[in-house]
Amino acid sequence: MRVVLASVSARGKSKLAAVDQVVEEYLGRLQRGAGKWLEASARNFSSEAELLAAAQKLKPPATLALLDSAGRQMSSEQFAAWLGQRRDAGAPQVWLAVGPADGWSAAALARADLKLSLGPMTLAHELARAVAAEQIYRAWAILEGHPYHRGH
């Protein structure tokens, strides 16, 4: 299964180079240790419409999880279970997406397979990307029994 950390940003990269380094670090850890069941990458889109079109044109369309403040809050274990269920069901791609600065449109939210909140606090989009990258790695560690996740 391929997990894509997608983000909507006209700049393509974050304003903070350190954030891009954090994202690359966690996704790179997956490339080194995940074996065949999970491959992760990051993609930036200049608009919400571009992101949705790219996810939809895949055959089958990508499973789409949109980060949204009004979304479902999950523990790391719950997110890992959700991701593992997609893997076990044979989903070829899951996209975890950080949206535009003004939030997702109603159409995008209607298209989402999961609306996910990282918590009640508001995060800068750059930080949300970094947290999401770490949670993707942590989900893999939980599912694999890797010692990175110690359950606290």
C-alpha cells in the first residue's frame, strides 16, 4: 500500500525548511524500514481541485483522509488500526491531506473517506504536515510491533 502525505500549497514547499526536513525524515524512515506493505511519499498541489482530481483519477481512486478541525479525533493506535484496515482490504493508495489555508470545501469534505482532526488546537499547516508524517510512521510502527511506539 502506498501512503501519500498530500498538501495544498501554492509554494510547493513549506515556509520552514525545518518542517520539510522533518517530513522527509519520517517518510525516509518508512522507506528504509517498512518493507513492502507501506511506501510513503509527499506531494504538494497548488489547489484543492488539483489534489482531488489527482486522487480521483487513480484506478481505483485513492482512499482520501482529509485533515480537518471538525474531523474525528483518533489516538495513534486508532489511526494505525484504520490504516491497517485499509491495507488489509487491499487499498492500493491512502492519501492523508493537509488542506488549503481557508479549509476544505464542502465538495472535498463530501469526497473524503475520513475527516481527521489532529486535536482541538489549531496548528499551522506546516506543523500539521510534520505531525501527520510522524503519525504515518508511528502507525506503521504500531502495526509492525516496532519499538518506536511505546504506547504512551
